[in-house]
Amino acid sequence: MKAIVYKSTGSWYILKGDDNRFHQARLKGKFKIDEITSTNPIAVGDSVEFELESEEGERVIISDLHPRSNYINRISPANKRMHHIVASNIDQSVLVATIKDPKTSIGFIDRFLVTSEAFHIPAIVLFNKSDIYSEKELKIFHERKEIYERVGYKVLLVSATNGDGIEELEQTLKNKSTLFSGHSGVGKSSLINTILGDSNIRTNEVSTWSGKGMHTTTFAEMYDLPFGGSIIDTPGMREFAIADIERSELSHYFPEMRALLNECQYNNCMHINEPSCAVKNAAINGQISEERYISYCTILDSIKENNWD
């Protein structure tokens, strides 16, 4: 029988079967996936096959994993030499950011966007808490918006508190599987609750049933949207460490840099100290954002530090 993984706690999973029933599941004893180097062989969003473990059908065993259309990962917080699959089979990703309380740095945003680019997942930058922004914060928002829209990303401004921008957000999410990520404290949970309305009641019951005393925001979880589609909520992150990206590839995941690569003098240009570098010249001349170029340099250094070879 076929199902979608709605929640993973590392040892137990919550599945939604083709019959729209929820099941508590565990992995089959001899379950093995070739070439998996992640801390979690099964992730939220995965399509799996399962077998009944009890006659009631509430507890089942995952017996097989269907091929993924895509997935997004990051370096495991518990093991820097492993990666952790955040979610799979995603249509788009949304980074929930804030200008204040807390402030989301451009560096954090860019790490998320680089990872989305690397896995060919369209990304959206969503700034929440517009209701508390003064003219100063709104000016910063418009500066950020100009930076990212110029590159080609969609940027939204919303408030989970008063509902501003929610209608446009819902149209963006409609009939798509969307990954939601962000720092702790950016109001991601409040935003999701606003979107879900009363439709999240049963899912919350499933969370309580599967939590087994663990904090329910510790693990990723999928929610069905009342207007079609789904949201995959992820735990709040202090940092977003990039996995599986080589230093030589990094500039390919900055769209504005990617457009200039053929103009560099050297094919293996790292865009730091090389002569006749089109990317560095573009940053100096204001053709590309100085902040984005600084992010590139910072991420490049972090990849060097995390080199596993």
C-alpha cells in the first residue's frame, strides 16, 4: 500500500495512505537504501510503500521508498560529516524572514537560496511581522526586496497578526507542495496557523499521538492546505549549513553570478583575487549586490572549513 510521509521523528513516522487514513509507522528491520549518506533515510514528503503490522491498521511498517523527484538537505547539526534531508518531492520553498525581532541576516537568506538553487527548487523570500515595522524597517525591507527581485526571486511582505498579504501568499501556495523554513522566532508557526485556520485540528491530534513526549516542533511535519496543496513545516534553525556543494560550484547557485561566468578570464575563476574577474568587477560597479557578493565570499570560506575530503 502507498502513502506519503507526513512526519518523521527519526524512529517513528506518520504516514497518510491513499485511503486518507493516518498510520504510525516504523522502518522494516532489513530496510536499506543504497548510497544514502544522510542521517535520515526517510524524510517528510517521501512516497513509500507500507505493510500492516496490526489488524487495526494504525501501526504499519515502511517496506519501500519510491524515487524522489527532488529533495533539499543541509549539514546535520549532530554530525558535521553527514547531511540531513529536510524534505522531499517539493514544488517550491519559502524562507520566512523578519527585519526585526529577530533580524534575519542576508547571509542566512542567501544560504537558504543557494541550497534551493542547488536542488532546482524555486524559492520565495517572505518577510513576516509587517505590523511591527516602522518607516525604518520598511525602508530596509524595500532594499532587501530590490536585491532579491533583481536576481529573480519572488519577495512577499505579510503579517500573521493582522492578515496583511495573506491572500497573495495563499495564491502562491495553492496546489503546490511548499517547504517552510526560517529562524526561530520569525512567526512561522503563527503564519502557518493563520493559513490553515480550522483545518489543522486533526493534524495537531496526529502530532500529539506521535510525539511520545517529545517537543512537536523538533521535527519536520506536513500539513494539508484547505485550498489545495500542502506545507512542510520545519523546526526553527539558528543556522543553515550548506551540504554537498563544492567550492568551485558555488557561484553557479547565485543567478546574477551565473550570468557572468563566461566573461571571466579563467574557467576556474573563484571570483576572489583573479584578474579580469567579471563577477568581482560587477560587484565593484554595482551591477550585482555588494551584500550578495559578501555572502558568496563568506559561504565560500565555510565550504572550505567543512571540506570532508
